Amino acid sequence: MRDVPVDPGAGLTNLRRSTWWSLIGVTVFFLTLSVRSRIMDPAVPVAVRLAAVAALALTVTAVAVSVSRRLPRLPHGSPSVTTPVWWLVAGGAGSVMLGVILLALQDRGLWSFGPAMMVAITATFLSPRRRRLLIVTAAAGVAVLGGITGRGSVFAAAFPAGLMILSGWVTLGMLWAWDVAERLNAARRLSAELAVKDERLRFAAELHDIQGHHLQVIALKSELAARLAEADPSRATAEMREVRRLAADALRDTRAVVQGYRRVTFEEEIANATRVLTSAGVDARTKLDPALPPGPGRHLLGLVVREATTNVLRHSHARYAEIEYRTADGLARLTVTNDGVSERPDADTGTGLRSLAERLPTAGGELTWRHDGDRFVVTARVPIEEM
């Protein structure tokens, strides 16, 4: 299974492009509008016009670079945002120079737009508390400056302050939308990674069920064949043929799991468990409802039968085992009981039952196990509608 990075998609890329061009377009439009009449006025000295053009170019460039840093490209990840301190300082100086020039030329309207944009963009790199403080302080400052230069005019004081707040509101709103989209993309990427990990855990559990069961039986039969090699050569030969068959079955089942085709058949697992336990000298009995409803829940119950059988062979000296299947009150109940448990198994003996206990809730069921004297009881319940 390959790790495939999640493509952020054309939607996120287009949103970044739209946000960048919107902010730059608004900035260029209003800054150009604010200085156009002043630059074109023949009465304005050439040096002042050149200074205004230079301040305008510096401000626009600083805005473009700062917004680009604030909206980093996202090929496959969530990069950290670096604060372009020097560009913010340069843009702030250019916007202040542009505002001073416009104020000196008796502009009472858009002179504060350049400083407002730089304040808004600078605020996006700050924490929420600091950005609010910066915008409110800047709005109060331009209101005072506008009122002084406008000789107490309410418009000259209120319009720059309103423009400062509006610019901050619009800029922060657009960048907030980008942040939300980026976080959603990160959540989608994390969800995909978790899905891959869940699939790996499922595959590992499936492989454990198959290999653990077959290898345990192979080891048991090989040990039995070794003991019978001298006393009963013909039976030892038969046991080794069974070992060879089990090894071939394990290889076939492993290949089927890798290819994603294998599904446990509940009836086959019960029959195999009974046969394997009987061959190990265990008196294995079954009590089954005559009708076993079909459905995906039987796959999990089949895994429970397999794991419980493996535990009987691995962790007990059982002489008796019973597999019981009943349906009642809307639940399919499977119980596997065996004796021969001399002491409580170590908590770290295996992970098969714990793994299945985590998987059954996905089908609305549960898996429990308990000790009762020298008996060990495994119980699985699955809603009949999931069967």
C-alpha cells in the first residue's frame, strides 16, 4: 500500500489565486485612484509627483509580497507562515509617505487608504488580540490626523477612520476564509492518512488471524509427528501430510488476503475449529441455531471463532471446548468455552482478542472474555441486522 499525498485540489488553488488577486487588485485600484489626479495636476511639482509614484510602487510591491507570504502555496502540506518583517516595514514607510504627500496636496478622502491596507495586512500576521488593538489604534490615529489637517471637519476625521476599519475588516475576512479552507484541506489530508493507517491495521489483524492460526496448528501437528515418528510411523506420516496441507492453505489464504479477496465463511470456520480441536485431543462440541442469517457480521464472528480456537491451542491444556451460536432479542450471540486454563494468561500474551474487540463495534457488536475457574469464555454479540 503506497502513501499517496492528498492533492489540495483546484478549488484551494483557485481560492488562493482569487484571494491574492482580489487584495492586490483593490489595493492598486484605490491607491492609483487616490494619486491619479494629483500626479496629473501640472501645478504639482515634478519632484512631488515622482515621490508619490515611488511611494505608490513601494506600497503595492510590499502589499503583493506580504500577501504572497500570508498565502503560501500548498502543494501537499500545511506550511508555516513566515512574517516578512522588512517588507512590512518598507510598505509601512511607503504608505505613510504616500499619505503625507496626499495630505499636503489637500486630499481629504483616500489619503489614508495606503496606510489602512498596510495596517490590515500587518494585522493578519498578529494574534487576534493584537490585530484588534493595532487596527483600533491606527483608526484613532488617522481620525485625529484627519481632523487636525481638516481643521475640525467631521468628514476629514471620520472618513479615514472608517476607511481604516473597513480595510481591516475586508482584508481580515478574506484571509480568514483562506485560513478556514486551508484547515479543511489539512483535515481532509489527515482523514486520508488515518484511513490508510486504519486499512493497514485491518490488514495486519487479518494477516495475524490467518498466520497465527495456521502456524499454531502446524507447530502442534509437527510436535505430534515428532513424538510419533518411532512409535507410530504411519500416523506420523499422516500428520506430516496434514502439516503440508495446512502450510499450503496458509500460503493460499495469505495470498488471498494480500489481493483483498478473502472473506471468512462462518460455517467453514466452525467446521475447521471443530476438526482442529478434535485432532489436538480436545472434545469439541457445537450448539448452533439451524438458521444462520447471511451478512457481513458473519465475517467478524468467523474471525472470533478462529482466534478463540488459536487461544485454546496456545494458552490452555484443554480437554473440552464448546462453540455455541444462538440468536435472541435481535442479537446473534457466539460463545466459545474451554477448560484447562490453569492460571490467568499474561496481559501481553497476544493481541488477537483485543484487536477483534476494537473491530466488532464497527458492526454494532461487542466482544468480551472472562475466566471462570479453569474455564475461559469468549463471547461475541452482533445485531442480527448486521449479519
